[in-house]
Amino acid sequence: MKSKMSQSYKHILVFCLRKIGDAIIATSVPYLLKQAYPDAKITMMVKPLTKEIVTNHPMIDEVMLYNYSHKASLREIRQIATEIKQRDFDLCIVADNKPRSAMLAWLAGVPKRIGFEKIEFRNMYLKLFYTDIIKIDYDAQQTLQAKNHEIFINRFTGKYDVAKMMLPASTEENNAKADMLLAQAVKEQGKEHQKHLNIALCIQSGAATKDWPIERFAATIKRIAAKYNAVFYVIGSPADIAAAERLKTMLSFPLSILCGKTNLVELSCVLRKTDFFLTIDTGSTHMAAAIGIPMVAIYGGTSPQKWGPYCEDAITLAPDYPCHPCDGTKIKCSSPKCLLTISVDEAVAACEKVLKITETPTFELNHKKRTMTKHPHS
């Protein structure tokens, strides 16, 4: 397909009707589009769940919300298409690979509708919705999703820019909230006057195919605490509080629970002040990757080759199991055995390897480093 660089676009719509982690990765799309079309207005359509990720974003000029549901009525679909049509978009990028998004762009009559697809018999109908399809002619399942976005947009624009995930701007209030929560954690754990590392933990995703046993988290954290002077805190949503409380009972040292105490922007501020992150596959993993935090990420059913953190100084651990990766639907696992192939010894070794990068900084020095350092893929 010929490059569209010779054509000027004034108002671009980007679809990402997916979850938090996907939305964070997809912020690389408006970034790449702004490199090619710096004067264009970019609007991103997202689910209400991810609104905070794209609001007050340096690369996104407008946000449209669509509470996507598989059971949406035809009337609802037509209403959303009408709202899109009223904004006079001249280019639409379907970054979420959802047929619904492609159909909405078609119904709205956007002149250029671009998709990134591998067209087969089962999805041949997509040719109706798109004006141009960038073909997936490589193994996208073995390629990090941010790089997939990079290939997609660069093939369309004819440029060779590198994908960069970006988070929304934070306010003084957001940063003050993060400072307050971390100061409380330091005080709770008696580390006010000590050099220490700030270590964040994310221990639950809500999906059985992703959640490493809490007992193994506890054993891993105990061994890290025996070697490093650190303040440990669990991040997550209110739904994660019970798991965090359970983890706390397994430890002989203090653990602070920040679950449910931040919105997404405040959470990004907490992570910017974090030295090391031990996590499973969640949206916060990709938030930390966008910041560039050294981490170890433990993956269950999903593939780290595609959905791993897009950053340097990250190690992913994944099951060595015949049916891995899976999406948790084709094979029903009430207690996924694959996760048990990831041992505590393996997790500790990975943590110690990454922790060598951040073993010495004080809280203050590392906070300055984190806010001044550019993303490694910039």
C-alpha cells in the first residue's frame, strides 16, 4: 500500500475499546500519528473504564466514550455512529482490531478507514468496512503489541518512528496524594530515616489464569526482604484488598495496602516513585512499563511475547506447559497448573537480577531520576 504521508489529515479518530492495559499500550498509536501528522487533531474512542488513561494526554486532543458491550442494540450502534459522523473525521485508525469499531467507522462514513488485519475466510466481511487494510504478514503473536502498533502505523504513514507509550499529565494534587500514601507506608514500616527501596506489588488480576499463588508471592517477598532494606506496598483496586490482607498475614514484617486508594493517574504517580515492581499480568504492568520501572512480571495464560512489558529492565516469567499460552476460554482451568511451574526460586533469581539496577538509590534520589529520565524507547 502506498504511503499516505503526501496526504494531509486534519481530524483523526483512533479506536481502542479494550481494557486498561490495552489502552496504555495503544497510546503508542496517537504518539506515532502525531509524528507523521503534527497538526492533526487526534480523538480517541475508549471505554469509560479507561477514560483516565487518555484524558489530559499530551498526544490526544479529544476523548469519546463508548460503553462497548457485545449485546449492544442496533439503535445504540447507530447512535454512536451518528456521533462519530457529526465530528467530520477524515481518517479512522482501528487500533483494537474489533469488528464493531470497523463497522462504526463505516456507518459514520469516515472517508479513510484503516485496519491491521490478517484476512481469512472467517473475517472476509471486514473488507466491506475498511477502505484500506494493512496486512499482517508476520507472526504478530510473537511480537510485543506496542511493536505491532508501530509496524501498523509506520506502514501506513511510510515513516520509521519507534513506538512510545505515554501516560496522561498529572496534577500537583495527584502527586501530593502519591507522596502522602508513600509517606504513610514508610512510617508504618519504620523506615523514615533509613535508605530503602520502594517496592510495589500487584498480586491479583481477577482472572484465575493469571494469578500466581499468594503463598509463592509471600515466600518470594520474604527472601527479598531478607536481603534488601525496602518498603513494600500492594497496589490494585478495592477488589484486591482481601488478597492483600491475606498476603499480609503470611509475612512477619509490615506490608502497606494501597489497593483502592488511588485513581489511575494517582497510581501512575505512585509508580513513578517506585524503585522495583513485582507483578502479574495486569494493566498496572503496562503503566509501569510506560514509566520505565524495573520489574519482574509473572505471566499465566497470556503470552509475554505479545503482552509483556514494553520497556527495558524487565524480566517476564511464564509457564513451561504444553497448552501455554491460552486465553482461559478454550481450556477451562479452575486452578491453572501451568502457574505452578513458576517456582519461588525462579522468581527470586529474576528479582535479584533486576534489583541490581536499583539497589542503592534513596527514595529522594530515585524520585528525581524517575521523573527526569526519558522512556528507554524514546
